[in-house]
Amino acid sequence: MPEKIELPITGMSCAACAARIERELNKLEDIGEARVNFPLKKAVIVPKKELELKQIISLIRDIGYDVDIEADVTIRARKEEAELKRDFVWSACFSAIVMVFSMWMVLPNMQYQNFILLILTLPVQFYFGLRFHKATLLNLKHLTADMNTLISVGTSAAFFYSVFVTFFPHTVMKVGLEPMTYFDSSATIITLILLGRFFESKAKTRTYTAIKMLYELSPKECVLLQEGKETKVPTDTIEVGNLILIRPGEKVPIDGEVIDGNTYVDESMITGESLPVHKNVGDEVIGGTINGKGSVTVRVTRIGKDTVLAKVIKLVEEAQFTKAPVQRLADKVAGVFVPIVILISIAAFIVWYFFGPDPKLTNGLLSFVSVLIIACPCALGLATPTAIMVSTGVGAKRGILIKSAEALELTNRARYVLFDKTGTLTEGVIVLAESIPLGRHSEEELLFVAYNLERQSEHPFSEALRKKAEELKIEISNVDEFQAIVGKGIKGAINGITYYVGNLTLYEDVGRVLDVSVKELYRKEELSGCSPVLVWSKESIIGLLCFSDRVREESKDVVSDLKSMDIHVAMITGDSENGAKTISEKVGIDQFFYRVLPDQKAAFVEDFKKKGVTIMVGDGINDAPSLAASDIGVAMGKGTDIAIESADVVLMKGQLSKLVSLIKLSKKTLWVIKENLFWAFIYNILGIPIAFGALYPFFGIRLDPMFGALAMMLSSISVVSNSLRLKFFKE
């Protein structure tokens, strides 16, 4: 299947521009799906087959926009910001002079003064405001309209009426009208809108600082070790298998495996892990993290787009391109909004011209311009994407990778959370929970025999025993005549004495009868969810070892927090009833399903989905079917093996507490989006009637076009600023 195409687009001025490009691209037969993100100024295209880039670029240019293939998102943003700042400053200078000339009779002759106003307004209207008129002409060519159309038509109406009054004042007076000009309105509206665009651009740049910061995590250079020599080289020239040296305090340039040395690494910027993580020979390090006080030699294992950092960046970018269901509604409204506004503005002119007080033409013209200017749907188009961008960036910084805007919105409505057991509620690591010596035997003797026999095998219990033995400094001894008895246990000779480590079945198979009290202890440990193991010699039973999968320290608190949010919690596991019951009781889960095979888990998830929005939390690999079947699949990842493809959300460091943070972040984000949409809609619902003149018959209040432009600017800035509040989200 052809790869996705990403194109940086220039020339977009509002969400309607993005919607139009998206619509035109989706008309092409060879394109499966096209999405355009206005804040990021980028298009993502999924072709059905191999497609020539020039065909897509040509289409985008034909409808009045351009493609800047070499541009970096932050460079483009700074360039746009600088251009808007320059245009605003010059426009403001000219407009200030126009305002002064309009308010006071500076010249003795009114007509001369109007000529001066015309000359001063020309650069504002047709140079600094050229972007609006160019976009309008292109819209006209394709029989479409956007916010540029409203600005261009509104300011042009005021400007050309003023030009007519300037050249033919007597003609205007003959029809009973006062020869008033509105050059100040035209110039000031354009200046205020440029100011709004500048602030908007500045604020939008801040919304994607999360991606910029992720890009900057990786150092540009690193130290390559070749034939005993250290050479500083660009990071992008490194290949898999190369050896690199990472000194104290340096950033880890790329993913790899430690082959020499040990250190502590700060992984908080990638995984959200607050404490430095110890790295020894054989451990993996992630590019973009910060080395502590030790020097380590690392063998490179992943480069380019395969690194964890690259996957994180890609995931965040893709999330910012997806649309939440609430945004799709806003897009539909914005799509029909502009034509309706043009009709309302024409209606305003007609009503004022035929039924309003004198001067009819002036009042009609001012209402026409006011409606056009105040109704620009900028705030509506920015309401959702800016909140999504900030939210996904905040999540990424805290080790919560949200794959889509839809998942972020659905999480807010979650009614059920289903947990896998092993590796999710538990740590997924076998530990020695208890060692019980029997008779006259000591714990040291019990562990000495068990450890020396188990270290000959590859059983998961051997690793748990090794850790305990190292902790207690248990002596290592040679084992002779070692034998593994499949499914039952092991045996071997130490110092000429034969020992066994195994289950009750093996104990009875070798002809021994377990004491009643020991058998009761064995059954009790089984019922508690542990795996009991007997250790004995031909002479006597030495003791009992109990192995278990340790419950995560945070699991109980997470379950409690979810319940306090009125979310029903259940556990689905392939484990036995006793094992499932023990864990569920420890963490406070009331409902659990046991001995469920992976393919059966999906059916359980489907049943819960019928009752409400369901989150499935699993390891992201074994639980892939159930993660895919759920409304929101949450994968437990550990940085270096994130199951990006199988889940909607990945908890980078496998910290279960981040699930609660995800739900809180979702609720906060949706609240901010609703606030944004409320203010965007209420602004237009109240603003358009006032601009039309609805308050004039009762209070004699009319909305000047300049105040309409100021209100429009403030609405866009308030929406973006409100979204930026998410940067201060507290878990």
C-alpha cells in the first residue's frame, strides 16, 4: 500500500480554507482520504495507489494555496508571525493618521482632506490587505466563500463608497445624502484583523511546542567509537550496530543497548517516569533521554523512524490530525456559515435602506459591513483543533500517547473499564512471595537447595529465586545428575545428596506422602493465588516456596479512583478462578471473568460496549483483539516496546495511574472544547443581530464596523488562549 503523503500548505487563513482544500483533494479518484489541519498548516493524504506529487501540488495551487515542501512547521510559523507583525505595524501607522484626519478638519477643504484620506488608505486596503482580496478572487473563481470573502467585501464596500463620495460629493448631496467617507472604517478593520491574525499565529505556535520540544530532544551530534578512536559525528549518519559513547550529563542520541558501563538515565521526557532509571549491561536506552553520572558504551539498535522518539512524534502528529466528533459538527456549521452571513448582510442593507432612518444609504452600508466583519467564523474553526493539539502535547509530555482525537473525546464518556490481569493490574514479573522452612530446616538451607537446582533450569521461577538468593548472599554450589521433569519440577544432587523441587504431583509420584498439615498449607497457598513449590530430599521435606505475580502498588488506588468517577471496573483474565479472585480482592474489583482465552476476551468487550463506552486496558500485544474491539484500547507500554498499532492510547512507562490522568485530561479537554464552541457560537448568535441593528429601535444602539472587527479579533484570541489553559493541566 502506498505511504501517506504529508504536505506543508501555505496561504490558509482560516478553518474554512482547510475544509475547502480537504474537500477538493477528496474529489480525486486516486486519493483514499485527505485531511488538512489548519493550525499545523499541513495536509495528510492517503493515496489508493502510487500518486504523482505534482498532481496534488497543482490542484492545491489551482485553488489558491501553495505547498512549501522544504518548510519546517516552526520555521513556517515564525515566518508567518514576522510577516503579520510587519504588515500590522505599517497598517497601524497609516490607519492612525487616517483616524486623526477623519476626526478633525486638518485641511481647509473637505474634498482635499478626503483625497488625502484616500491616498493614506490605499496601501492599507490593497497592500497590507491584499491577502484578503486575493483569496476572495480565487474563491469567486471556484464559486466558494470563506472569512476572507467577508473581510474583503466588507472593507471594499466601505472603501469604494468613500472613493465615490470623494470624487462625486455633489452627486451624493443631490440625492439627499451627507457626503461622509468611511476610509477610517476600512483601514481600521484591516488593521485590527491583521492584529488578530498576528496574536492568533503567536498563540497557535505555542499550541504545537510539544512536537517542537520532542524534535529537539535528540542531539544533533554524538561520539562514535571506531577502532578504539572517538569521533564526533552527526547523529543522522549513525547506523544500526555502531558503537557510541555517552558521557555523564549528555543526551542519549539514539536507541541502543548498553554493552559497557552502568549509569542512571532520566527518561521523564519520553516515558513520564519521574525517577532516574538504572541502566546496566544488556539494558536498553532510548534516544532523547538524559544520561546521569556514569559513562556507557551503547550498541545502536534502532535508527530513523524506527526509534521510540520518532514513533512518539509520529503518534502525536497523527493525533493532532484526527478530528473529534464534536469538531466534525463545527466543520459542517462553518462550511455553510459564510454564504448565510453574506445573505444576512445583504438583507441588513435592504432593511436599513428601505425602512431605516436617514441617511438610509449610510446606515445600510454600515450594517452591511458590520454583519460581514463580525461574523467571520475564525473562532468556530479554532475551537476544537487548538484544544486537541494542546491536550495531545500535554499527554505526550506525561507519558500518555493519545492516538486520535476521537479516542480523547470518547474517554470522557467511559462507563466501563476492563482490565487484563497479568502485566496490567500485576507487574507481570514472577516474585518469591514467601519461603516457609519446615521442621528443623532453616530458610537459608531451603533457599540454598532451591536456588542451586533452579539456576540449572530456564523456568520463570529461577529468576525470582536468583534475585532473592543474591539479596541474602546464598552460596553457589555445583549440581550433579540434574534432571527436569516436564510440568512437575526438577531434581539434582548437591554434595552427593539428591534433592527435589516441584509440585505436589511430583512429590506423590516419587512415592512420598505429604503430612496433612503441610498439605493444608499447600492448598491454602494455592487458594490465595500463589504457585506453591515443595523442596525435599530423600530424608525429609525442607520447606515450601510460594511464587506469585506481584500486584502493582498503584492498582488499588487506580480502581478506587475509577469507582469514584462512577465508572464500573471489571477484570478479564485467562488465569484460574483462585488466581483471579485473589487479585481482584487485593485491588478492589468486584466483577471478574477467569479462564478467558484471548479470542474470547473480544466477545466480553462487545457485551460491555452494548451497555456503554468501554475502555480495555491490556499489554497491547496479547490483548490485541480485545483492545481493537473496545471503544478505547489502552496499551501498557514500557517505552521501548510500545504497542502503537494495537491501541488508541499507550501508557509509555506502563504506569497504571496514567489511566486516571488520561480520563481526567479527556474530561478537561472536552470541557475546554465546549467552552470554546459556546463562546464562538454565542459570539455570532449575539453579534450578528446587533450588527444587523436589532437594538436600534429600542435603545438607538448600532454596531460600528470597527468594533465588529475588534470583537472578532478578541473572540479568536480568547478561544486559542482558553485552549492553552490545558498546558497547566494537573493530574
